Amino acid sequence: MRPSPISATVDFDKRGVQHGFLKLPYSRDDSAWGAVMIPVAVISNGKGPTALLTGANHGDEYEGPIALFNLANELDLAAISGRIIVVPAMNYPAFRAATRTSPIDKGNLNRVFPGRPDGTVTEKIADYFQRHLLPLADVVLDIHSGGKTLQFVPFAAAHVLPDKAQQAKCVAAMQAFNAPYGMMLLELDSVGMYDSAAEEMGKIFLSTELGGGGSATAATADIARRGVRNLLIHAGILVGTPDRRPSMDLDMPSADCYIASESAGLLEMRIDLAAAVRKGDIVARVHGYDRTGLAPTDYRAKLDGILTGRHFPGLVQPGDTIAVVAVPVG
Ligand code: ZN
């Protein structure tokens, strides 16, 4: 396969704190010999594992970039054994445009792995992570949030994996992150995900969904900040005492956890995030908006649990996920 067009201005093998870029040549109308400059920090001190920390895999999710821009500025080299690679805004063009996908090629970075060195800008970013950054890492954290169209209770997540020893390490890392909720996440659409790429490489991988709605709150940003530090301590890279708070474990036993709208309309949530539901309860109602006198469509929980995710904007389209119900365990 041809080499990646991306070059790093940092040296991943060098000790110390480096701030630089992943430079991706991008010739365009306003810069014939221009480049996409993706910020990267490398903090490396002696022997130890490597953590690869990313935010804004989707460009409109902000807890990750906030936590990671802070971390890159604040980490004390003397408190570290090993290496931390920080990419606060993985799909940088999407982050700068405040959109989920790239404004350059409409690429959804979390659906194009393993990517292509001769593909679109988004595919070139994926390929660089696939072949250059993931192989360096022992622990991989990708911080997601709901973005402009979803909102979640704040959770860290691991997946059911064929290798149970690997799954146990991922679950331990997810629990170490210590978000208010810890989720065994059943993906709707896992083809081309960064998650799958990291897991198939045998890495300890965890992700999150922290808040949403296209911004971050002080509370959700703080969950990300604490979680990253807790994870680095768990991995043996950062010296310190974890800041642990109460947390609830959640499971998604089947696709029945997802409730999707079958019509366009005005969304009326009947319960809010974190509230308990019983099977058969009305979770949301979609009103036709063309005239009065139309009966709304009720969407009911298909299992007992708590509301962990919802569609954020007030209007829905057919096929939109309007609610996610997960089951407390333990
Ligand atoms: Zn995301």
C-alpha cells in the first residue's frame, strides 16, 4: 500500500512535551499548496505504556476537545511514565466547521475505517490512524458526545468482543474512566468505526457519550477531564489517586433498546434522560405538523430500563433514533 500523505511535525519517539501537527496536504481554491493542520501533542517520559486520546472524531462533540486541549497544556512530565498521544480534534475540518462530518468531502470519520492513503481527506485521516497511530498505542480512548442531534446521560462505553480477555480489559478501563454511567454498548452500525479498527488490532479501547446537543456543560466537561486522568492512572502512565464518584452500570441486551421514528413531525418527549421506564410506557410522541386534528404517534419502551439517549432537536424525520433505553445491572 502507498505511504500516507500525512506527515507529523512531532517525533513520537522523543522524550518530552511536543506540540505540533499532523500535516495533510490539501490543494484547494484558497490555497493551491495548502494543508489541513491537525493539532497533536506528544508527552513522553521513559518506559511505560502508550495512550492514544482523541476527541472530535465527530466535529460537533465538545467534551473531548475541551478535556484534551486542557490536558495537553497541563500535564506534568515528571508525573508520567510512558507516552500520551493527544489529538483533541481528530476530524479537524469537521471540528472547525462545527459539523458531524467533514465539510470537504462529507466524510464521517467514524464510518470510513480503515481509510485509504489515496482516498478523500477523511479517508486519509482514517488511514493515518489505522496504520501509524493505533499501532503505537496500548490504550485507546475516543471521547464522543451526542453532537447537535443527540443527547445522552454521560456514559463511558465498552463493547462485547469475541476475545473475552480483551473485553475484560476494555471493561476495566471503562470502569476506571468512571463516568456517571458505564455502558456495554450495542452499536447500530459498527462497520467502518474507529472502535472496531482499534479492537480488531487487540487494543484496550473505550469510548464515551457525554451529553450532547452541540455544546458542552461544565458538568460534562468535568466528567471528561476526570475520566481522562482516571484512565491514565489506571493504565499506569500517570501518577496520582483516581477521583472516583458513584457510577451505574448499564447494558443493552438487544436492538429493542433503540426506538426510531417512522414519521416526520414534532417531537414530544414524555420522559427525560435518566428517568426509569417500564416496557410499554410511552417514551415519546410524534405529532404530525401539517394540520390540527391528527392523532399523534406514540413510541413505547420495548423493555424496562432508563432513558439513556434521545433525539435532541424538536423536529424528527422518519428513521431518526428518538430514544435509547438501557438496562441497569448489578
Ligand atoms: Zn460521535
